[in-house]
Amino acid sequence: MNILLFGASGRLGTAFQRVLPEHAYLTPDGTEVDLTKRDIVERYIADHPVDWIINCAAYNDVNGAELQPDLANALNGYGPGFIAEATAKLETPFIHFSTDYVFDGTTTNGYTETDTPNPESVYAQSKRLGEMEVLEKHPAQGYVIRTSRLYGTPATDPKAKKSFVEIVISLAKEKDAFDISAAEVSAPTLVDDIVRHVDAHIFTKPAPGIYHMANSGGCSWFEWATAIADILKLPVTITPRDPALNIQTVKKPAHSILLSTKIAPMRPWRDALEDFLLHQTEIR
């Protein structure tokens, strides 16, 4: 199968190529295809017919988006719309990735695909804009996949930001003790699991629309960090940070567990984390 993959050098894009090497990937970078330019996107897609198009590219600096809302909207919102327009003309199925941040986090029960989004930060609003653009421009074969807290084998892009797992392991090497916020409950999600789920449930071309793909369950940042240290038996003491010290300039959802009701749920986050940490050596 031929796949046009935007954001191919990021953590998720890298995982697609590593986990599903049997496919042929076309992987233009930002210098080849500026996703903020409709004519460039349309021309490239028209000149490179494929079986599937997947967009893993995103502006994912949540704090930076507050200072650069136009750029966030261009990359996360209108860019996916340009891809959707072009793919619709060719009747090519299109997968676009979104985030749990489109919800306001006011419910502790988890969010299904049909729950109403209420994005509160500029980043979240830009991602919701992208969802709506894709669903509007490519209703026949547009797939929006929401996920959360990605980690896994590092990206091939040297400028890609570190995952939380990498940060915790790095801190454990530098310090005997540190604290982590005990706020924000969501699900750490292994990128390899997303790729396998896409292969099993989306490449089969189910009904278009929104799908939730995150490892099951959820935890706070502190609980995630503690699990990492426990699994790897790191000689470090991790304590929950004093809530008074959690100064946030950007509104983030307090609870944003994604519930999958349209396809099979993914395995529990702790199982995926243990599997990754005990079988991967790149980040230790």
C-alpha cells in the first residue's frame, strides 16, 4: 500500500514507518510541502496519488500557541483542511490526528466520540478547528483520531521534543529526588499501539468520522512518573508537587480520558508502558 505521510519525522510518523514497514511511504517535509499553503498542498497531493494520506504533522507547543495563534491555527486547523480538500477530490481516504485537549476536562467519567468539545486554550481551539475542517471538507473518507500523551521510540527529527517518559528518566539520572504535578488525569499512549490500531481498525475503512485511540484508563503526571520509576526500578524519590506551585498560564483539561465506543479499546496504559520500558533501550 502506498501512503503519503505528513509529519513523518515526528514520533508518531516514525512509528508508522517502523511498525508497518511493508507499506511504501512518501514522506515530504515542511520544506517540500508547506501545509499552510493551499495551492502547494493541492498540487503535491494531485501529483502524488496514493492509497492513503496520513497527517501526523502539528504545532504541538501548547504554551507557544498562546503567543503564536495564527501559526497554530494555520498548521493545526487550516492545513488539515487543505489536505482534506485535496484528498476529497481524488477520493483518497485521509487520517488526521487530534487531541484530548479539545475537551474542557470538567467530567471525570471520560469522553466519548460524540461528546461535545469545549476547547479552552489556543492550542486546543486550533486542533478543534482542524477536526471540523477535515470532517467538513472530506465527509466521505475523512478520519479524525483523537489521542493523548504520546510516548515511544524517539522521533527521527532531532528537533522533536522529548516525551514525558524521556524527561522522567533523564531527571532520575540527574537527581535523587524531584516532584511532579499530581494534576491532569489522562492516558499515556504508546505510539506503536496507535499504529497497530489504525492498521486493524481504520485501514479497513469503517464509517468516516471521529475515533478515540488512547491506551485505556488514566493517571496524573505524578502517577505516570511513579509508574516509570517503579517499572525501571529507578533509585529516585518522586513526590507530588504542592498544588500552590502549579502555576499554569494556559488552561488545560483536568480530566480528559478518551473512551473508545466505535472500535475496540486499546490495552491499559500501565500494560503498554511496562511493555515499552522493558523491551526498549533507546531512551535509557
